Amino acid sequence: MTMTAATFQPFLMERWQSLYEHEVEYNLADSAVRCAPLELLLDDGDLERLARLELFYPPVNGSDLLRERIAATYTPQPPADEVLVTVGAAEANALVCQTLLEPGDRVTVIEPGYRQVRGLAENAGCAVDVVQLRFEDGWELDPDALRAAVGPQTKLVCVVNPNNPTGTILSAEARAAVIDAVEASGAWLLADEVYRGSERDGVETESFWGAHPRVVCVNSLSKAYGLCGLRVGWVVAPQPLAEEVWRRHEYAVISTSLPSVFLGERALAKRDALFARQRELVRDGAELYARWLDEHADLIAAHRSPATALSFPRIAAELPSEQVADALRTRGSVLVIPGAMMGSERHVRLSVGFEPEFLGPALDRIADVLAELA
């Protein structure tokens, strides 16, 4: 499928959340676990150090310590000048697209997926080719479909691994197909890896960094770390591309905030503990969710998610996903994401990364509304 930009494409999924996330009793639309409190990041004396910070600009590309700790999460480890700290992965993705894309370029994306790069490409006047994952195939990437969607005119291939919204992880065969497509076409690969560390079995997904000279990796502290409010992300890119991205960063935001840099340094030092916290929340929530799915198999069905706090279930009622999500919001005061906003109708995205005492009542309300719709 190919689409070409004609008018501005709003980010429908983010707009949906912006409009409604503070109006419901149960917000299951976020794509992270329940976020960690500030106290988890602070050691003895840190609160006093934070209070004494002079609120000037931090280094525009991120502090040396923060970039060193980011670099240490990759093998091979990138040099410091190939790491740029950004305001979340959202800015990181936007800067990479702004740097690499020109009107008329072709961009390949995978759906269902987080449609930021797709929207950025369309708004830049690019044509977008979609590789469609399917529920019937367990959301597995078809290497032949990928190869068919990448050609000599492709400028950028984007993957989100682990995937949002399905929670799947690319197989070794699929990873090889992605790299082969990049090599054959001359395209760049943008690997959005914000869910690395969210794997439910504790085995961290291999980064694409170092897999090919034309690879750019994006990550943040929002998802696997459960620290959305810090708004700390990063780009890891080879030179001279990293320098070109930095120049655009100066136009966009100049820098992230100094308190966020301070706390980001401490978050990277507690990386394993934050990942363990997320897995614990997801494990308890996922067990409750699995039982609930079994009890309501006539209304809803889902594949197990190997990573992330997310599920992307199929709704039995043959109704547009936005209609279903709107009914859940207005009748049940539960917010989920319509699947159409991520590229697959008859699905919704929800998070199970919450305590059972919160998740359980939310799921019961979903079941009640789905039964009404059925």
C-alpha cells in the first residue's frame, strides 16, 4: 500500500489520548507501565543536590555522564559524539526524519505500529509503503512482504522492535531480512527501540546498532524504564549524520531540561532495577489479563505479547475500532486506543502494566461494554 502526502496529517492516536486521558477513571491507553515515583531514582544526598541545581541550560547534546551511560547500553559501544540526548524518543524520531527525508522520497513502515514516522514522512511529502502484519499470522513479519516494500527509491526503513502495539519481537530471520533490504536498497534503517528491556522473559532484545553502517537507533526512558515524565530520549547515529541531527535539535528545543538530565543519569545507573520493576508489574497484570481473556473468549481474543506492557486484542463485534473505543470511554470510563489509529481495524490497544486492583475493575468494565455491543 502506498500513500502520498497532500495535506497535513494529524497524529490521530496522540490526539485521542490528549483529548481523553484525563477524563476517564481507567486509562489503559498509555504504552508504558504505571510510571515510577521520583524517590526510586534518588540515593542519599540526591534530593539535596537536586534542590541546589542552578536551573541553567545543561549541555545541549546531553551531559557527558548521561551520554556515557547511554553508550554503555550498546554493543558495540558508540563513541560519545555519536550519542545525542533529546526530548523523548518523539523528538529523536522527528529529527532523524527531518535530517534524512526530502519530498518525493519513499519510506517503508510496519503496521500495526506507532504511526509517528509514517505521519512525519507524509507531512514531508514522502510516499509511504506499508508492510502489514496480521493477527492470523501471530503478528510475525513476512520477510517477502518486507522485501516487496523496499526498493531503489526507498530512503528510510523504520522498525519498532519490540513492536508497539503487538509486543512482538523480530525473529532472527526477520532481522536479517531488514538488514538485507537496507543493504540492497541503499536506504537508512531507523530502529525505534524504546521497548528494549521490557521483555517478559528478561532476555533483552538485541539492538540493531552495529548491524549495518546505515543504522540509526532511537530510545528513551519512557517505556521500558517507566519514566515518561522525564522526557529523556536519545539518538545513536554514525557521524557525520549525528552532527546533522544535532544541528536540527538546536532549532527544535535547544536541550532537554537540567533536572531531567540529572535524573536521567541516575535512571541509567538503576537500569536493571527499573526493568525488573516493569516486568513485575507486567507479570501480575498479564496473569490477570490472561484469565480474563479465557473468561470472555466470545468477546475478545489476543496473542500473548513477548515484550512490552501492551496487548492488541481483536474484538469479536464487527464494528469500527473507534466506535468500540468510544463506547468503552463513554459507557465504561476506560480509555484504550482504536486499532485503526495504528493500522489494524477490529483491534484496540491496551496496557496491562498495572496493579491487579486497578486493572481488574477496568477489564470488567470492558467486558460489560463489549457484551452490550455484541
